[in-house]
Amino acid sequence: MGARCSKLSLCFWPSNIKSNLNDSSDIENGNKNEKDSLPGFSEFTLDQLKAATSGFSSENVVSEHGEKAPNVVYKGTLDDGRWIAVKRFNRSAWPDSRQFLEEARAVGLLRNERLANLIGCCCEGDERLLVAEFMPNETLSKHLFHWETQPMKWAMRLRVALYLAQALDYCSSKGQALYHDLNAYRVLFDQDGNPRLSCFGLMKNSKDGKSYSTNLAFTPPEYLRTGRVIPESLVYSFGTLLLDLLSGKHIPPSHALDLIRGRNFLMLIDSCLEGHFSNDDGTELVRLASRCLQYEPRERPNAKSLVTALIPLQKETEVPSYVLLGIPHGNAPLNQTLLSPLGEACSRLDLTAIHEILEKLGYKDDEGVANDVSDPQF
């Protein structure tokens, strides 16, 4: 059911961390293996990222709106075989290279299993790029709105809500309390099917850029009034995601609140979930969403209280996320589906495609002449 969704998915670095439902401080305390498995924040060269993405090939674009997006995200592989996501900003987005580097380094200090972590950046000439872990199992938007084989299970929806709240709580505890344009495309699934928050939203899309690109109906009231984002704005956006999880649709908050006030909140619940959740749990999640969507920012809960409210609601906590999500698990499927464009061209012996990719990369032979890979001796 549902149309095929966009290709967007971001960042994954393999980790052996066992998922848990503890609060954010416990996650951080038990997060040493995650930190050890990830490289420190690095500055990449533009040539490295060109090579990793096959010359920023259109075949590697994973952005929500493809190459039409003002800032395009690509998947790629480094020389050591590790998969990355590369966000390439519009060339006029960050004229001050020092400010871009400072903000990227600050986000790059974060390391948590609830995040798709930022592991580097590039700042050469007027090029500004971010490099993050690659998430191979699509976005919340794909699994919630555009599913093909099964709707997302109630237990998985509750887990998404908790893991996202834990990610926000961790970021807040580290002084990164602002997140720009939180939506279902920013929630990504790693190789184990665990939801993670994309680190890209922790940086603005430009030095003075807008923080919300979504429909105004989903924008926090204070942003509409002042044009400014505050930590409480993020909680409002979290409330809109709770509505997404409840309904399986992208419902405007004003419409949802009208239903809640009229005690018709069961009309919000996704019909695919009928018989698979208790009314008490549904009521509690609706109540939490309505608190997040309060008009006055001071009346909204903070991230830590969101975690506290969501932990008791969790179901099937011993069942792995990939089982709840209904996706394959293991390295074999991942390796089969994540061949680079060059790898795919080689696997089918497509010399024309190989030639085009090498030309984009500027590959030349020892004498500085571009190789002719149409030669059958290649």
C-alpha cells in the first residue's frame, strides 16, 4: 500500500550497541562503545568527497526532493569502505567559512546511539559540506506514510517516539537545544532498524536561513510571530510527529486539537492499528501530543519529561526493531543493496556507464590523457 517514497535516507556507521529503553543519561553512560566505533570529527577534502560520491553523481542523491533541493544530500563510500551521507549546501549558504566550521565542529562533538552522528565536514573555496553516518533503512516518512508490505506496528511507533525524545534530551544536555525543521524525513533507521535523529537538522541550512521549510500549518506559533526558534519550538514539532505516529498521516495540529477538544481523539488513530493497541495507551499518547502543541511555549513539556512519559508506554521491548519494522537484517542484504554506482556498473560489465562515471571523476591515465574504457582490453 502507498506510493513509493523518495530515496532519502542518511548516515550509518555499524555499531554493536544493544538497544535499550533507558533514559538518556543511561544511554550516554553506556555509549562508550558507540564513541569508540566512530572516528573523531574530521575535515575532508573536496576531492575525497567527490570520489566517495562518484563525482556527486545524481544516482547517489538521497535528498527528499532529489537534485531540486537547495541543499542536496548524497550517499557515498570512503576508501576504507565505510558508507557516509554528504550534505552539500548551496554555494551562497555559508559565506563565512569560519562560522560554518565552528558550528559543524560543535555538532561533531556529539556522539550518541540515538543520533545519526556527524563525523566531518568540508570547507574549500565556496563549497560547504557536512559528512555523517549513513542510515540504510529509509526514513520515518517512508515507513509511516508510504509503506508497501505492512503498516508500522504500534510498538514500533512508541519506540520511535521514545528514541526521538531521548535524542532530543541528549542534544539538549550537551547545549544543542535547537533543531531546525524536525519532521518525519529527519528520523532515519539504522541497519538494526533502530530509529535515529539526523544530525543535519542541528545546523541551519544557511547562516541566516529559515529554520522551517514545512507547510505553515505545522510551524510553531512563536516562529510565525517572531521568526525565531527557541527550544520549546522543537517540542512543538515533536508534538506534530506524535500526531504522525498516531494517525499514519500528516495532520495539521489545529485540526488534531479540534478533534481532541471535542473528545473525538480516537478519530486520530490510524485505522490500520485497530485492535492492536489499548485505549489507555492511545489516550496517553494523544494527551502528550496535546501538551507539546500548546500555544504558549512555557506550557509545553521539556525533552526529559517526554522521555519519562514515554518509557512506561513501551511494548514488546525485547523484540528487535528490525523485526517490528519488518525489514531484513544482517550484513548480506546491506552489502547487496548498497553498491556504489561504479560498483553496480562493474557488476554488470557496463563499460559505457563506467566510462561516464570515471569521466565525472576526472580520471586520467599516467600520461594525463583521459582513459577510453570502451577499449575491449580494459
